[in-house]
Amino acid sequence: MLNTFSMQYAYFFFYSFVRTSYIKRLAAKRPSGSAAAPLSTVAELGLGAVAGALAQIFTIPVAVIATRQQIGRSLDRPKKAAKAPAADGTAAPEEEYDDSFLGVAREIIAEEGVAGLWLGIKPGLVLTVNPAITYGMYERVKSVMLIAKGDTKANAKLSPWMAFTVGALSKALATIVTYPYIMAKIRIQARSADVEEAQEEHIAIPQHNKPHHKTGHHVGALTVLSRVWRRQGFLGWYQGMGAQLIKAVITQALLFMSKDQFEHWALGIMVLLYRLRGAKP
């Protein structure tokens, strides 16, 4: 939950900030009183990519930890690892595996160093095109629909259900286009790519809580995609997309539907607090 919340709202925060700043710069260059033209698709995608890169840098440690928690435990280690029998022949107590948020973070740092918390940052930066496509398409369709309705005000809004529909279609397109890279990034963060590489190269599988990649080498997303292509073909790139598509589309559509309402309520609360503050003697 923390992963989804942090990524979605971090992206929305950076996107709103970047887009508002860009529109203000354009407005300062226009003649006074002239109407603002809608942003081009290229501009929307560029702004979305910048916002996505900023969101990735700040939130990817949470995504890495969440991915490790979702797979349940390290791939090379059982949930509880029994220690060797004691000298008297009795069974030693089992060592608990700490799968809490902080426990998994400590494990990643022990294996990869602090930089391990940013594992998958390169494909993550490539995947900034995902929210860029989502928000770019949403804003573009929104502008066209509002212009068709004759509503050209700067703060014009779609109805909640129309925002839900347009948001769902936008996210579905973005997910289908970028899913192969999403799959590759998850395999890198979950360490399954490390295990596959060790098996292919006939070397020892990385061990729990011990440093990995002493030479600094990590499996890249293109290597993962190439390996999947050889083994499973084109359809292998879209393995598991159904669950990802349902999750991403519903989450993003609900965010678009509720975003304007939250902005309206937040503005109302701010106005109320300002009036209460001004009414004090």
C-alpha cells in the first residue's frame, strides 16, 4: 500500500508542479489577455517524463522493498532456516526470517549496499514514459472534450465518471506499451534475474545476507528481455500482464476520478481556515 500511495501521489505532486511551472512560463510570454492554447501532446509527454523521473528517484527504495516483501522471502532462503544440530544432538532453534519493512531494507543493504535500494533505477527511469503516456493522453483527451463542450475556462473539470473512463483508457494504453520493461524491472528487483543469470552462467547462486555482484555487475533490463524472448518468445514479455493491468487501471482511474474532488475539498478547507483566522479578534 505504501508503495502504491507513494508512487502515485509523488508522481501527481511532481507532475502538477512541473506542469504548472511550465504553463506559467508560457503565460508570461503571451500578450496580455490572450487565451491559453492547450499544450501539445509532445509537451505533455515531456512534462510527464520529467515528473516521472523525479518520482522514481525519490520512491524507488520503497518499490524495491515492497517487491521483496511481495515475493515472501529471498529466493535462496526458506521462511525459517533451521540451524545445524547442537553438539549434544538436539535440534537448534529455528532462525526467524525478518520480512518486515525495515528487516527487508537491512537485508538489501547487507547484500547490495545502500545503492541496492535503488536497484532497477535504470529501467525505472525508462518507465517514466508510462505515467507520461497516461497523463499526457488524459490531459489531451480532457482538453479536446472540454473544448467540444465549449468550456474553455482554465479550471474546467470533467465529470467524475468521465474522468474515471478517460483515466482507465489512458492507463491501459500506457501499461500495454511499457509492460515488457515493467516485467524486467520487477525481475531485477526481486532477484530472480540474478538467479537465472547464475544458472545460465553455471556459477553459485547469490546467498542470503552476503554481498552480491562484487564486480559491480547487475543484470540489465535488455538482458532479461533477451533471455525471456529466447525461452518464451514474444508472449513471454507479457506474462502476468492481466493482474498488472487490472491493478494499475483501477488505481489510476480512481485517482483521476477523486483528484478533482480532493482539490475542491482542500480548497474549501483552506478558505474556511483563512476565514476563521481572519475572524479572530
